[in-house]
Amino acid sequence: MAAGRYADAATRYALGSISKQFTAAAILLLDEQGKLSIEDKVSKYFPNLTRAGEISIRQLLTHVSGYEDYAPQDYIIPSG
């Protein structure tokens, strides 16, 4: 509980980098189950994303897609 509030289904959390490995593990499990392929182009799932037809899920997972970090390097998470 923060600031006198209990968490519920609508509570929003700052995820940061801690969610990356869980997302990657989930994607690899889906690949293993044949529900997607890490060789799929991103456009299969997000057709309107910039350059999605050029980039595979594998490239996203290995950080070689060419997409830049969306947050500036001096970004500080606001408190509260």
C-alpha cells in the first residue's frame, strides 16, 4: 500500500527494465508452443509500428532492431 491506497486491478506501476526478461521468457514459451515464431516480422502483430515489416521478434529480443530507447538517458522517475 502506498499513500494510503490499496492496489487493485486499475493500479498502475512503473515497470522499467525489470519486465524485459519476463516478456522475453513468455515470448520464447509461445514460440516453443508454436503460437508464434521469433522469426515473425513485428508487423504481423503491430502493422502500424514504424519499420515493423523490416524487424523480427528475434531482433527485438536481442536488442538489434535499431529501435532507439524511448526515454532520455537522464530520465528520472518521478516520485509519488
